Amino acid sequence: MELAEALPLGELAAAFAALPVFPLFDTAYFIISVLYLKYEPGAVEMSRKSPFASWLCAMLHCFGSYILADLLLGEAPIGHFSHNSSVILATAVWYLIFFCPMNLFYKCVSFLPVKLIFVAMKEVVRVRKIAAGVHHAHHLYHHGWFVMMATGWVKGSGVALLSNFEQLLRGVWKPETNEILHMSFPTKASLYGTVLFTLQQTHWLPISEANLIFFFTMFMIVCKVFMTATHSHASPFAPLENLVCPVLFGSVASGHQSHHHDHHGASHEVSHPPPPPPPAKSKEELNEGTRKRKAKKAE
């Protein structure tokens, strides 16, 4: 009790939730988003050949979550572009990362200690967007739990969910990289986070919104900074998912598919055997054939 009084977490969480994200945290969000775009194969070459296509891809990386959320809620998907200051800031970040002389800006922001700070700041924006998406959907659809979860999810991971469309702008088509089929950690975390915020918004989770924003942001910062620093792609949810998913959804029979494939392959070979190769002719048979052709010509 004394520790709780010494650490006023409620006041700290309320002050943290009231912290404005523009322009400082939004700048970090834009930097990391455009930085990941530059990491894509062929992105630099595309920026030289078609700067407008590169700019559109950068805007999708920066504002894709807003576009997708507006589409789900039946609002104008281009509405967020009315915030001129945000669009100008994102455009300036895109230009500096791709076209700064001697790549100075890119080298500075991609330096690992600096990059980790920006990664942490980006997660602050991500959690705010999840909370804002759930709150907005709750205002429009007071009892629509699934609408709240869908809106909060795309607000937190809309860029990844739009990755296939963004690849089309770069002239790439990789349907096997669908984010829903192969969820990354931010997409999974956004999904789990939006469930928590939906339960909180509907008063099923006895915690204030400020406290939930604070604790979930700290969780996201720790996970993302650690994964970025160690260059790890392993999900922190994997151990729990490996325990729960086989119980709820069954396990994948690894040998069943390959056995099924081999069985059909064997039956196919039996029903349609390849024609045997013609037997090789001996030297005597070749000589006999030559003599017969000569005798036929003589006749």
C-alpha cells in the first residue's frame, strides 16, 4: 500500500495519456514507417524512376491505417489528408530519407541507438491509434463489439494489412506475403490490444483507459525495442500460442499432407507408367541393317 502511494501510477498514466503525439511522436512514426519502405527491395530505384509512386507508397506507410479505418466506418478515406501539417511533415521525412545528399539523414536515423528511440516513440503512437479507433467506433456503434475490434485493429496495423496494395504500386505482386496469413508481431499485438480496449470501453475490463494505454504502451515498447535491437522476428506470443492453439484448433498433421501427396503420386505412376526406352542395338544388328539397306539400293 505504501508503495502504491509512493508511486502515483494513476496520475502518471493520466499524464502519459494526455501527452500530445504531434509533432514529436508523429515524426518518429513517419521516420520508422518510411525507413521500412526504403528497406524494401527496389524501393530506392523506384524513387529515382518514379518519385510520385514512391511518395504514394510512403503516404500509405504513414497513413494507411487511417485510410483503412475510414473505409470500414463508411467515411471518406482521403479525409485524413486534410491535415496539411501531417502530410507536409510525412512528405519532408520521405524526401530526406530518399533524397538527402550523401544519405546523411538516412544514416542518422538508421543508426541503431537512434533508431531504437524512434521505434519506442512509434509504439506510443500505435497504441494511441488503437485506443482512438475503438473509442471512435464505440461512439458510432455503441454495442458493436466486432466493429470496435475491427476498427482498432486496422488503426494499429493498417499499414501491414495494406501491404499487398502497396506492393502493387511498386510493381510487385506477392500474394503469399498476405499479412492475415502470416501475421507479424505488431499485427498480432494490435489485434490483442484492440480486444483489451474494446473490453475496457464496454466496461467489461475494470481498468481506466489511461492506465490501459500506459501499460500496453510499455509492453509494446519493451517488445519492439528488444526485437529491433536483437534483429529478432520471434513473436513473444509464440509460447502461449503453441500451448493454446493445439487445444482450441487442433494441431497440423505434418506427415498427413506429404503422405497424401506421395500416395497420389505413386498411384499416378502406376496408372500411367512412362514408356520404356527402346533397347540399344548391338553392333551386329547395326551391321545387318546396313547390309540390308545396301542390298535394297542395289535392287
